[in-house]
Amino acid sequence: MREKRLHKIVYALCTLDDSQKILRITCYFILVITLLTIFVCILWNANWIFGDDHQIVRTTAMNKTGLYGHRGGGRYWPLGLFDYNLLVFIPFGCTPLGHYVYNVVIFLLTFVCTACLLKTIVHENTKSLLFITFVFSTLFVTRSFLYIYMEVIFAERIMLLFLSIFMISYLKGKEMQQNSYYFIALSSACYLTYCKEPMFGVWLTTALTNLFFGYKSMSKKESVFHLLLIANSIVYFVQWFFLEFLSTKTFYNDVLGWPGTREELILKICRSDPILCLLFSVFIIRLFHVVVKRDKKHLYFDGLLFGAVCYTAAFICLKLWRFYYFLTSVWLSIPGLVYWADFLIKKNKCKTVIFLLTSTFLAVASSAGTVVKSIQTIHNARKNDMKIIKKIAVWQQSGTTILFYGENNWYYTIWNSFLKYWTKSNDDVKKVNNLSEISDSDVVICQPNKETEPLEKRGFSIVINTTNGNVLKIN
């Protein structure tokens, strides 16, 4: 089979003229180098990173199932990390390397599905290869793209895979009117809904756009598909409202939200992710054509594009600013941006397309320095963070009492989880709230700044400093 496929590729290359051969070989070369670089970045120095990895460290890293996403503070995405539970059934799955190899597999599947999607949209082989190369070269230098695969606590890495599956299945279902494609698309959408909260709004926007503007020309299968998308969103919203909203006193965005105005947040997001500027521009143009000119011929792309803007707007309204949130918006916009670029090329607007794509790529590439720093930061954390835990564990095993001082449960959970993982112990680190419970021979972990000062007055000094807490002892 492999020999036949290789023969087909060689034959296809031989039948092309010289310029097309050079172009295709160049594209393949760029893609291979890009993919290999991504694999190396994900796998190199594989280790846990001190902080949010505590969710992994106390479940799949301990060969235990039961890992879910986030609940609490108004957040409700229970399936964001659920797929990691599969690693418990793989021989080396519980190791750091096992988790990162799994991330490489997820990325590869995402790449294949997205490449198939773009080939389906563009049709013509050489041109589709150009778009695939451009898209992944641009994503490679995007601020948060590699980031979500180089750590193990981001729901976005599995979301991009299911989004790719959803978009290609939805497109195939629309073109071929086969129930199997609609079923795959709907299943992907249902799973995605429980990976991040604003996804329910994406399905509502996509479904309502298609139903409202294209219902008369829509097949029965497609209308049922969109109605089921709406039903799925309603079911999720009801769950979120009763399980999270009613019982929450302090919301996540109140604590970790953007401190400035929403206008400042929009500018910051657009500067860090210039693709969103292109997305918003195309959105305004298409909104005018759909609403005013009643253009109903491209609702598949318009629905996804409008959904991408809806997703972005949700985080802006909530003032949740972390850059990796907006990768989902970028992914939803890829089919529309590629389709309209191809449309302009067919209309002999090549100069316009080249200008827009080049400008976008250069704008994104301007943040390449930030990408490199981010990669370095992650690898430094992989090399050094567990050394800190090992050092404290050695003290503990030598008979020194390790205490956590303070009331902050978040920091306590992180330290307790990592120390139990390293020592393979079921005993929790003792948590104290009064200085009188601490002896001079103890090693004390506490929240940075807040509890450090009274300990220093007592004669303790900081021996380890991290963003997740200080470690103090009397020398």
C-alpha cells in the first residue's frame, strides 16, 4: 500500500510542469520542517510544570482515572481534560512523556483533519497545498498555538481537533446529505460544548444564521441538524445555570479578569493576535452582504465566521484575556478566510489576496520573539520545577516537618498534590492557620507575600520562591 501511494505521489509530481514541481516540493519541505519543529518543542524535556498540572499529577499521572475539566467560580467545562483518562490504559501513559506523546498525536490528527478540510474547500491540489502551508506556517508563529500542546492543562488542544472534525463533517454532510456526516458533526459539537463555556453560543449563532437566512432552501436533514445544535446549546445552558451560576458567589472573571476597560482589552488582543483583525474585517463585510444584500449562498462559511466572532465577544464581555482562549476563534474562521481568499483569486484579485495574506503573516510573525520566549520559559519550567518538589520531599523524608501556613486552598492543593505525587504517599501536608502551631525546625510553605512577612519577622527566611508560593525555614 505504501509503495502504491509513493508511486502515485511520484507520478503526480512527474506530470506537473517545472514551476508547479518546485512550488509543491517547497510547500512539502516547509510543512515537514514546521511539523518536526513542533514535535521537538512538545517532546523535549518532557516533565510536569508546577502549578495547574496538579490536576494531572493527582489523577492520570498516578494511574487513576477521573480527570475532568474545570468546575467552580461560574466555570463549567467538565470534558476539557477528560480525554487524558485514556492514558491510564496505555503502558507508559501515566508518565510526562506519555502525556506529551499523546499531545503530539492530537496535533497530528488535527493537522490531518484541517488539511482535508482545506483541500475540500479549495479543491485544486497545488492551490490547496499552498493554503495548508500558509495556514500552518502562520499558526506556528502565532503566540499561543504551540503553547497549548506544550502544557497539559489546556482544553484548547482537544477542542481544535474536534472543531476540525466538526467543520469537515458538517461540510461533507451539507454537500452529500448523508446522515453519517451529520451524526459525526453533531457528536463533535456536543463534546465541544462541555470543553469551554462560550461554545454553546457558537452553535446557537451558527444554527440560527443558517436557519434564519437559509431555511427555505435548506434540506430537511440540514434543518434537523441545526435544530439539534440549538437543543444541545439549551441543554448545556440549563445545566450551567442550575449547577454553577445559582451556587456561585465569586465568579472566575471577577478574580482573574482583565483589570482595564474592554476597549483596552480589544486592542491588546488584536495586537497579540493580528489574525483577529482580519477576522473582524471579513465579519463586517459578510454581515453586510448577508443581512442587507440577502446573500445566502455561503452560509456554511458565514455561520462559522459569525460563531468565531461570538466566541471572541463572550471572552471580551467577561474580560477574560488569556491569549490561548482566542485560538478557537481563529480555528473557526479558517474555512471562511481560506474560502474568501480563494474566491478573490478566482475573480483575478490575486494582488489583493497576496497583500492581505502577506500583511497578516508579517503581523503574526512580529510576535515570533514572544513565541520563542514562551517556549524557553516552558522548557525551563520542565527542567527546574520538579527539582524544587524533590528538594522539599528529601527534607520531608529526612524527618523534617513540612507545613502549609495560611487559608488559601488553591495554593495548598497545588503543593499538596505535587508532594504526594513525588513521595508516593497518601498523607496530606499539614495545613495550619496560626504561627503558634509552627516550630523553628519546621519548613513552611505559604502564599506569596500575604503570609511571608509574619514568618520573616519570626526569623524564617525564603529558601525557595515560586509564583505559587514561598518556602521558608530558619537556617
